[in-house]
Amino acid sequence: MGKIMKTVLITGANSGIGFALAKKLIENGYFVIGTSRNGLIDIVSENIFTIKLDVTDSDSIEIANKIIREKFKTIDFLINNAGIAPDLGKKIPEINSFKITFETNVTGLVLFTESIIDLLQEKGKILNISSVMGALSRVSGFDSPAYRMSKSAVNMYTKILSERLLDKNISVISIHPGWVKTKLAGQSAPLTPEFSANGIYTLLEKNLSTGTFWNAETQEEMVW
């Protein structure tokens, strides 16, 4: 018998790391449910299903959730990749960028996860794409306050959820994807989305302890 195809739901799969990761997973025999704000993902494959989702919009979450449940009875993995960083490099918190950062990176991530979590199979995994900039052990500057704080909040959610799901045998992991050339980080970053996606894919395949924080570039566990 061949390997059973596993299903991975990736938010923000239309560009950058999410796009590269979707392609990597499909190439390695996974079925991808990919979300984007406009519902478009430029991947031609019978093993991808695309859904329109804006995690900052509760109606959009509800509609996407309904569509997913109509098409899929279970999912194996959830990768919370969608995120923004409008205040990268800035030093003073600004109200509009602060609100939208937390609405996307924290509130949207949490509410979408909670809406879909019951579809995860036993031994399923949730990967939250976080950042070393959210690690309290690695604060080396005072720039990007909204982004840093949002990723610290994601890390806390990883810890909380990992404890809550222990009896369901579902792992919850935070991942630092590296400094990657994306619309978020800019073209001066040293890593390609494909390199980062390969690292995340490798971590997905490993049997990592729940509630831990990993570096996709170095494949090493990180300190919170």
C-alpha cells in the first residue's frame, strides 16, 4: 500500500514562505488547503484546494470554516503562517499599525485556530510561524514593538494550547522561519522562501516535543 496522503492547512499561502511551503508539501505527497485574502494561489495541482480567508474578519473566518468542513472531515496539520509587520524597523508604537498587527498576527491566528481545531486528527500538529524577535531571551533592540510583541503573544498561545491539547495528542510548536526575503522582511534578507520552507518542512516531519520553539534555519530548539 502507498503512503496515505496527509492534509495540511496553510494560512497566507499565496506568497513568500507560505507559497514556497505549499509547493514543497505538494511535491512531497501532501494535500494542501491554502488560504489567501483573495482566494487566489498561483499553484496548479490537483492536490491543492484554495480558500478566501481574511483572519481579521470574523465573517470571513466563519465562511472559510464552513467551506472547509463541507470538503474535509479531518485535517492532519495546521500551519498558521499569515502575518504582517508594518512597523518593522520603527521605534515608536503607532496606533493603526499596532492594531492591525495584533488583529492579524494574534487575534486572527487564535480565532481561526479555535474555529478549526476540532478537525485536527489525533497525532496532529499545529505550527505557529513566530519569530526570534518575539523571544524574551533574545531582546537586543527596541525597534518593531508591535511585531515583537505580537510574536511573543503567539509564543504564549503555543504554550497555552500545547498544555490544553495534551490529552488529545496534538502537538503545538512555534517556529522561527529565519530572516527571509519576503514582502514582510524585504529583499535585503539573506534567506530565500524556499530555504525557509525546506526547514519548516523538515521540522514538520520530525517528532518534536509539544510546546517547544524551533529555528527552521538551524534546526535547533530555541529558548523562549
